Amino acid sequence: MLTFTLRRLFLMVPTLLVIALAIFLLLELSPGDPMSQLPLSIPEDVREGLRAALGLGDPWYVRFLRWLYLFAVVEPSHMLAAATGLDNLAIEGPRLISFQTRSPVADLIMQRLPQTLWVVGLSYLVGTLLALPIGIYSAYRQYGWFDQFGVLISMAGFSLPSFFTGPVLILVFSIWLGWFPTVYDTMLTVSDWSSFWLQVRQMILPVAVLSLLNLAQISRFVRASVLDNLGQDYVRTARAKGMTERVVLLVHVLRNSMIPVVTVIALGFPTVFTGAIITEQLFRVNGIGQLLITSIYASDVPTVMTLSVIFAALVVFFNLVADVLYGLLDPRIRYD
């Protein structure tokens, strides 16, 4: 297992390099100019000076290698220095600057990340914790009233996109009933009980929208996997030995059923860090998803590249985590 894990970690480097190059080339071929966001009153010579200062006149491979050095070497040193308080760890020189805001990309991400983790992270946690018992009990009581209700909720979560459920919840609970605020106040600082309660109230609607989607997806996988294992020979053998239904279900069936479910949970976890683009736009959550959308509109290549490669790295890493968990859940799976 250790050899397999180390080998996969080493293979992540060339994989991410290829992904980064592919993303850069796609952005290079896409229409759009960062200078188009500037006012029309700015003279052309000033525009050209800005283009030269941003390095937009250099060949594409020079710009890619510059971004790669800043992304892989310079910015991690600044983040490490900020985390440890040792300024001498930061590499002196230019940083990875956003074309849109003229601020370091790492600073923009760190400013937006807490909002995304609060909303998207909590919704993923709530959806996962609810999906596991619902999927298990639905499979155990197949075709019962609870199973029928779970199927209804799951189909609703799959069928109704967030750009539909979001406005519906806003219309009902914010406008008609007035229970929750219509938009998310990202400037709110929790300092007392009233501000904490306001933070909870403004998080309920976006968390509910995202939790429904996660609940629908994961619960269906859990139900299907548990149903498949309930009919296996080892379950009949365990019951024949006199084991209680609780032990059979929670010890034997659940462990084998979690193998395909781990893939769904692990590969969905990177979305916690990259944000929910549509939901953040609906509720005005100033998170990573909104930053990505505005950066794409502004042709902000450094920001789009950084966010896209971080998302790709998270997907590759959590894919490795899922493979390692397979070996822990099923002793028959060995990679070495």
C-alpha cells in the first residue's frame, strides 16, 4: 500500500503539468482580452504599456513557464511565510497577480475561501451525514413508506437544478414568509449571539439547496450498494450463525457497501474548496465559485489558471484517497 501511494503521488506531478498546459492552451485559444475591462478613455499607448507590464506580449510558452514558477514556487513560499510568521521564507520578487484586481491571486483565494468552506463545506457534510442513514434504511426496508419517501426526495434532488430550487426557496422563505435574508452578507462579523444567529439564518437557504443535491446523489448510491450486498451469500451465512440484524447490517453489509460509495464521497469533496458557482451567484455568496465566474468574464488568466489547477489537484488527490480507502475497507484489495 505504501509503495502504491508513493508511486501515485509521484505520478501526480506530470499529470498536473499536462492538465495545467491543456487549461492554459484552452484559455489562450479562447476569445477575450484583459484590456477590454479598462475604460475606453484610456489612450492606446497606455494600454500597450499595461499589456507589456502584464507580460501579455510575450510568447505563450514564456507566459506559461512564468505562471508555473509563480504558482509552484513563489506563492507557496508566501503562504508558508504567512502561516508560520517567518517572513524570510517568502521568495522576493514578483508574485502571481490578478489581471482584474491587480492583487495577488493567493490573497484573493484566501479571502474567498472561508465563505465557500462555511456554505459549501457545511452543505456537503449535512448531505453526506443524512444520505448514509437514509440510504441504508431505505435499502433495508425496501418498498416501504420510508423508501418511497426517500426515492421521492432523491428524484426531486436530481431533477430540480439549483437555479430552480434556489429562487423557489428565496421566494417562499425570504419574500413570502420573511424568515431568512434574501442575500448572503459576506461582511458580517460574528461577535455576539445576535450576529451568530444572523449568520446561521443567512446560511440556511444556500446550505439547504446544496444539501438536497448531495443528499440525492449519495443516498441513491448507498441504497443501491446496500441492496446489492443484502442478497449475498455471506449475509445469509451471518444470519444462519445467529448474528443479530444490527450486526449483520452495520458490520458486514455496511463495510462492503461503502466501497463504491467512497468514490462518490471522495470525488465530490473537492467541490467543497472550489465552491458552488450557481448557488453562490444566486445568494450572493462571495466565495470561490463567484471569483471563478468573474475571472472568466474578465479574461483573468492567472486567476482562472490557478483555480482550475487547484481543483484538478484536489480531484487527483482525493481519487488517490478513495483508492487507499478501498484497501482499508476490503482486505482483498491489495496494490503492492
